[in-house]
Amino acid sequence: MSNENVIGTVLSDQETPTFETVRIKSKTGQDVSPGTLVKIPVPINGSVVSLIGRIKSAYEHNPHESPEDIKAARQNSLTISQIDVL
């Protein structure tokens, strides 16, 4: 039995991923706390290897300011987490 749970998607931008830091966009309803260990599957030469990371910090990105928009955004829960690669 596996206790693996997909918590989000790795973001690729001008800042990450690097050898030291990976950022992810969490799926709705997936809460992670700083210090949580995560496994990141990485395809290399036709096979998949796993990187182990630790959640360093997280923040919620909410571009909406009105109460109605905040409520709608919370229902869609956009959370970005930064992971230190171990």
C-alpha cells in the first residue's frame, strides 16, 4: 500500500527550479506545512528517479481584493510552496 499523494505541480520560471530550490503550485485542498518531506519524480534517460525535498515555506497568491473575489479565490485555493532539495 502506498501513502503517496499528489500535492501539486512543479513550477518552472526564471527563478526555479534550481539545484537547491523547487517551487510548486498546490492542488486545491492540499495543505502542506514547513518541514514536510516530499518526493519529486524526475525523468532521467528514460526512467524516473525521485528527489526528496523539504517544504521550506508557503504563501497564498490571491490577486483579488474584493470580499466576493476573495471567497471565489479561496474556493480555488492557489498556494505556492517553496521546497529545498535535500
